[in-house]
Amino acid sequence: MNVPERDRFQVITEHARNRLIYNASYLGVERSDGIVLVQVFLSKGRTTQQKQAFYAGVARRMASAMDRFRDAAEWGEWSVIAMYL
């Protein structure tokens, strides 16, 4: 994605169950209280294909790091997120 070295800014926030409001079955994707939201801000200049490849890579890396998920392909959320590019 052509990101400059050391260009990394992260905000990690945890919420109590009653402080994170979400639809447990939005667009037909079932979610639990163990939901993880990832929000990425990109500057102009990235194509839709670059963004989709980036999101797919994030899904794969998260799935391999979290043993309760068997396969990134099972994450229907990522296909939903890609629609909002």
C-alpha cells in the first residue's frame, strides 16, 4: 500500500458490554458479544483493489492469531466491510 516506514498510529479501546451498541445480525452476519471492530483510515490514492487486498490480509492475520476462528474465509464481516469502500 506504499505506506511510509514508521507511519503507524493506533487507537485501541475496550468497551463494557453496555457501552458498545451493535446489531447482532446486521446484513445477515451473526455477531456475538466478543465482537472486534477494526477501523482503518487511508489517505487518497489507494485503489479499491488495494483496499480489498489490505482488508483480506488483515482478516487472514487476525484469524491466524485468534485460534477460536478456523479460517478467515468464514468471516462474512469482511465481505460486508469491503462493500463500504
